[in-house]
Amino acid sequence: MTTSHDRTAGIPMRLFNTLTREVADFGSANPPEVGMYSCGPTVYADQHIGNMRAYVFADTLKRALDWKGFRVRHVINITDVGHLTSDADEGDDKLEVAARREHRNAWEIAEQYTRDFKADLMRLRIIEPDVWCKATDHIGEMIRFAEVLDASGWCYRLPSGLYFDTSKDRDYGKLARLDLAGQQAGARVEVAAGKRSASDFAVWRTSAPGEKRQMEWDSPWGRGAPGWHLECSVMSIEYLGPHFDIHTGGVDHIPVHHTNEIAQSEAYLADGLPWVRWWLHGEFINLRGAKISKSTGGGILVTDLIDRGYHPLAYRYLLLQAHYRSQTEFSWDAMDSARAGLRRLVDRFAAARSTPAERLGGAAAEHLAAFDRAVSDDLNTPRAVAAAVAASRDDRLTDGELTALAREFDAVLAIGLADLSPADLDLKRSDVAISDEEVRTLLAERNAARAARDFARSDQIRDQLASVGVTVEDQPGGVSTWRWT
Ligand SMILES: [Zn+2]
């Protein structure tokens, strides 16, 4: 299908870069390829719907770039060791704490919460990254990275581990525009014994004498575990090369985690170039008004939305109605409005769906151009949604044009315009997480992977389906069947 609107040659993609605090035309180092790394979850507990905003944001950004003609290679990490109960070097490892709380093995905990997280991504139609990487699979690489830092004089040793000396980095804090002098003077930060300044951070944490941890490894600095920031530097460089295009995360990562990733990566690379050119950060959604989950007593989970009869895409629609750099509020009233709004939209596109896509005429092309302008303007999803709403209400458009537009809009928004019917938005079965259609799409992808002998990918898709209650059985002759379990 062709449209009269050429999105690849037209409007440049403009994005806000936290590093420069400016909106500018996005370009990649090696177009059309884009390397993008997103900080993933610490898998010690369920990810609530507030946590999921960061991944809906990264997914929408990736979809938008692909739609604009780029080809994004996306990497998300799984933090299964190293993240302490405070973002600074204080407290215990979150996984070890969870293991004690749940009287379970830290490895099992990581596995379970990773599975749950991936199931939620699928429910929200977040495309799986090209690479999943977890910290505990990269301990050797992290030690080698830390050895380079240590050997080139960036670090000092304490009984509690190896620390990065931030005073040696003239650019330290450039992302967050930290006022270090002010920070030191007014320091009320707890400082680990012997740390030269509050901003110094652990690259390696050595276990205390006599302490036995579930997750620890031998290193030149004693038995222990990597500092939290190290994994993101090491794995992003491993899978995307020393310099890549985009790094995303929540705004809470700016002052400590991303600041420290930059410091150690630029010290390690030592080539005088900025490590990553584009830093994009998503804002919070405030759950204050309605924060208690039925199942956990903590933050609301995607499965809580489903239990209350909301389709997960109604939540995605709610998120897209706010710009990613604006804080927004969650409430059950807002969920009801989002569901009603999405239902009206889906209603019109579903009614048109039996008519095959047609080439866009002038009025339809103008709606697509408005959508493109919104997406290209620092990922302005509220305006992009408004463009879809305007198209759905324009009675000059034919059903064939609406079918064509639904595919274009959904490539970026992923809210079911191309396949949901209004009835799908009221869940009857509390365990419906994905549609049969989505299962078939994933199975087709898995069959292709099997045909290409990419068994890792094929197993990954089988596990992903298992996590949402779909069992796949491979029959002789390369045929696969599936059923709900
Ligand atoms: Zn990270």
C-alpha cells in the first residue's frame, strides 16, 4: 500500500535531549540504524503501572523512529544484582532483601519477576527488545571493565569495595547539571566509610568479612558484587558498540544512575567523545490517588487493571494522552475516561475494517500529515491521538482510507486501532491477557525463527507465551499447536 504522504523524506524527527536541554533534529551516527538502550527493571518485586510508563515511552519512541524510516536496535537490561535499597551506595542489595522477605532463593526471585515483567510488556503491546541482557550473565565483562578503570587511576580501594573518584572527572554531573560544590557543602547524604566525596560511587562492592551473600563472585577486589551502574555501561557497550545513539530511562535516573554511567563509560573509553549523544527521560505518573494493589498491597499492577475489567491498552491510551515529559495523574476516573475514549475511537475504525485499505485522498492525507507533525514534534502523543480522533470523526473519509490510516496510527500508538473491536475493551475473563490474534502473530514469528534455526528466539517466544498462559506444542513436521492453559 502506498500513501500520498511521504513520512521518510518529510518532517525531521525532533527530540528533547536531556544532555543539552534542547529540542533538536534527531540524527543517528549510522542511518538508518539507531542503537537504543533502555534501563530495565530491578527484578525484586512486581513492576507497578507507574514503572511501566518508562517502557511504554521507550516503546513509543522506538515505534515512532521505525515509522519515520529508522531501524532501531533496542536493548533492555534486567537488573538482577547490584541495585541497593537506596540509589546511592547505602543499604543492601534489593534481591537479597527480597530473598529474605519471601524466604526464597534470590535467583528464583529474579526469574519470577522477570517473567512477570515480560508478560506485562506483552499486555501493553510493547515490542520485545532485540536484546535482553541481565547483569548476572555479564559479571566477567563487568570485572574487566572495572579493571580498566582501576588500572587507569580512576578508582580507589576501600575495605567495602572499589570506588570511582568523581573528583578526577571534570565533566562529572554534566547530565544532571549538578552543583557539586553546593552539594558537598550542604551534604546530608550518608557517606560510606572512607568515601572521599558523597558523589563517589561503588564500581565493585566487596562483601564484609564473614558475610555470605546468595549472589557474589570473586574479583581482584575480593568476593562481592558489581555496583549497580556498572552493568548498564558494560552491557550497552557490548551490544550497541562504544558509542550509540539513544539512552532512555525515567527522570529519577538523571542525578545518580545515568550520571555515574556517563562518568565511568567516558573514563573507560577515554576517547574524548561524548559516550551517548541523546539522553531521553520519561516523567512519572502519579499513583497517589489510587495506589493500592489488591494482589500485593503495593502499587497497582497491570493484572489489577485486568481484574477490574480494563483492557491493558486502555492504560496505554491513558499514558499516551500525556506528553512523556509531563507528569500525569492516575485515577480510576481517568481509567474510565481513557477506556471510553479508546472505545469511541476503536468503534469507528472497527466498523471500517472489513473494507481493504485504499490510497489516501486529500482529506485523509492531511490527517496523516497532522499525525506525522505531532509524532515528529518531540513525540507529542496527545496531539497524535487527537489526529487519530479527528480522522475518525471526519465523514469525508472512506472506510478504505480509515483502514489504511488505522495501520499507520497503530504502528506508533499500538492501541488496537487496527485489530480491536469495542467489545474487546470490556474484559469478561479476568485472565485474558492477549488476543488469539496476537498469539497467532507471535507463533508465526516463532515458526520463522525455527525455520532459520534461531532456537534462542524460538524458545524466548515460547516462554513469553507460557508466561501469559499459552502452551505451545511442537508437532512432528515443524507444525506447532497452541492452547490456553
Ligand atoms: Zn541503567
